[in-house]
Amino acid sequence: MTGIRTKASRIVYENRWMRVREDAIERQDGSPGIYGVVEKADLAVIVPLDHGLIHLVEQYRYPVQGRYWELPQGSWEDAPGTDPLELARAELREETGLTAATMTRVGHLFECYGYSTQGYHIYLAQGLRAGEAQREATEQDMVSRAFPVDEVLAMVTDGVIKDSATVAALGMLRLKGLL
């Protein structure tokens, strides 16, 4: 039993990347309320790991006004039903220029399910081959670099890496004995 019933729903904002919906709800005890829900397509988060190195990307993130290191990741807003493996392979190539001989599905998590529908599929990419990055215009300031695993983990504990999807993906790999 959910305990919450949707009474009405309306779109309050929409662009190519997201839609924001406001739902009038009724709780289990009958009290009214509202929920703001951000609807976004699922994304892929890729852990490119080869020879003890993890490839990260760094870019400027406008909402938090800073440059940060993170794992390659992304979604296709115009094709939300894309196979997650196909998306992961394409995002890896686009952001880093790398192609992977093997892509292992690690799991699926939600980005922030208190207010958003967006989830992400985590893939471990191995057997990497270098190529040319094919970044979108919005990624023109992106740089890619490989770091030793221990350095990446230190970047997490030192607060250099702040992206929750990156931290969670690395944690999943550690818990599953893949890192």
C-alpha cells in the first residue's frame, strides 16, 4: 500500500532535458499535500577501468558553479527508451573517446527518488581502446584523464569528487568485489 493517492497532476515546467510536475496528493490519514516531481530520462554511468586506472572526466557544472571530476555519464533526452548498454557504450566513446571490449552491468540506482524519477544504470568498462572523443557542444570544456584506483578513492574521501552517482557507482563496484 502506498499510503499516498494522487488527486490531480499538472506540468509546471518542461524543456528538452526535464519535466517538472506538481501533484496534489492525499495521504493515508486523509490530509492533503503536494509533491513536486522532476521527470528525467535514466542515464548510464560508466566506470572505465583498465590496468589499475579509472578514466574520469572533468567539466563545469553550472548549477553548482564549479568544475568537478566524475565518471563518464549521460542520457539521451530525445531517446529515453534507448537500451542502457547502447547508451553506456555511446557515452563512453563520446566523452572519453574510449571503446570497451567488455561492458559488465553492475546495477541500477535512483538519482534522488525523493523528488525525481531519474535512475542510472552502472556499467564496468574494460579492455579499453583509445580513440577520438565526440563531445556535444555542451561538453566542449570537458577534459578526460586516467587516475590510479587508489587516487580516485582518495578523491572521493577528500571531497574532490562530489558527484553522488560517481561515488555510488564506485561503492557498488567495491561491494561486488569488482574494484
